[in-house]
Amino acid sequence: MHCWKILNIQHHYGTTRIILMAVCIFLSVFSISYVMLNLTHEEHFTDRFLSLFAITVLTLYPVHKFMHFIALYDLRHHLTLRVRVQFFFIPVLHMRLREPISKNRYIFALLTPFIFLNALILLGTLLLPAYTHYGTLLLAYHSGLCLIDILYVKYLWKSPKEAQIEETPKGYEILVPPTIS
């Protein structure tokens, strides 16, 4: 296997640009989902369970990371988990694979939290229309969290079909088998 490309989204886009894109996604998803759901529901909103909403906001990121772990559960012996602090106070969970895995499996692991948690949030919002404002905020927040995963999927999608993904300190390496001439 040889390296076809090295991906490092943080280095490629920069932290500031990623944060701005995540904020734009948050605002867009919130605006569109709030308007669309209010067109279908004419329920009066309630601010009961505000503390539960705050707890959900705080736990959404660890649950998101846990969903990545669940998608790679059979490879758990090859995973290392560490916590880094960014901006002096924000804990960031970092999961790292010590073995290369197939491109499709990695894409599946990246998209699992986006699909499962957003569907769960949307279902809860539809079933409890009095809490549409909470649901749309959670949906928008989680969509913003998924930005980096979606950016990686965008680049991985264009890689060769038989590619393997390996994590290194430089970023993700897309490995391809040598061509036989």
C-alpha cells in the first residue's frame, strides 16, 4: 500500500473557517427546520424542561463521539481515546485508529452519528410539537458538530474504491494498493 493523499481538514481549512462554516450550518438548519416544522404544527411552545434541554446540549457531543465508537465497535481493540483541551476550556474527545480500515467502513463510521442522532432528534421534534424550538436547536447544533465528519466524507468519497484509511499524527492517509503494470 502506498499513500494516495493525506487529509487534514483542520490544516486545510483552518479552525476559524471551520467554526464560521459550522455557525452558518447551525443558522441555516435552524432557520429552515424551524420554519418548516412551524408550518405543519400550530402548537404553543412551552419552556418546561429547559434544564433537560441544557443537559442534552452538553451531552450531545460525547454521545456523537460514542456513536462513532459504536460504528467501529468490532475494532475497539485498535482504538485509542484521548481528551484534549482547545481554547483553554473546551474538552475535545479524540478517537484514533491504530490499524487501517476500508474507505467504505470509515465513511459509515463518520456518517453514523449524523444519520442516527439527527433522525432521532427530528422524530422527537415531530412527536412532541410543543418542544419544536428545542428540537430545531438540537438539530442545528448537531448538524454543526457533524461538519468535520461531512468534510472528510466529501474527500473520501472521491478516493479510489479499494482505498484504506489510516490515521497518523499528520492527518488521515488514504492508502491504495500499488498498481500492477
